[in-house]
Amino acid sequence: MFEKRGENVGIFKVGNAPRSTEIEDGDTVTLLIGAESVHVGEVTTTGKGTYSGNIHGFSPSHAVEFQGLKLGQRVDFSIENVFTCQHLSRP
């Protein structure tokens, strides 16, 4: 369902805290379906290179539902599906 990054394409990271891993629990990531960005927050690790999170939004459509996915829905994805990762410092 979600697009995969190319072999030589890294994850664009945004945030103000040093990172020890690619994606950490609590991060917000961007996945793609075609040209539509799917913004997923409250990310949790479910296994090696696999994650789960809640859909926070779609862009550029700003739809409530896109191709069967809805705001607030929990989705599973792999590290290969992540195009951006936002990590903010936490106390």
C-alpha cells in the first residue's frame, strides 16, 4: 500500500534532538501513497524495522479519508516506507 524508498535514498530527519536510531517511539513520520503524503504520529516499534502509528493527516488533499485510510486509524509500516521522520526533544 505505501510506497518504498529507493535503495540509496535515506530518511529526511527533522528535529532538535540527537538521534540514536532511525525512528524512535513517539516520532512522527511521513509515508507516501503515490503523490499523497500520509502523516503518521505516535509511532511505536513493533519489531525489527517495523512500526505502527496513528494517521494524523493527508496532504496535499487534506482529506479525512484517502484510499480507504482514515484520520486516527492505526497503520503498520516498515522502515522502507518512511520518507521523513520528525523527532522533537523530550524531557
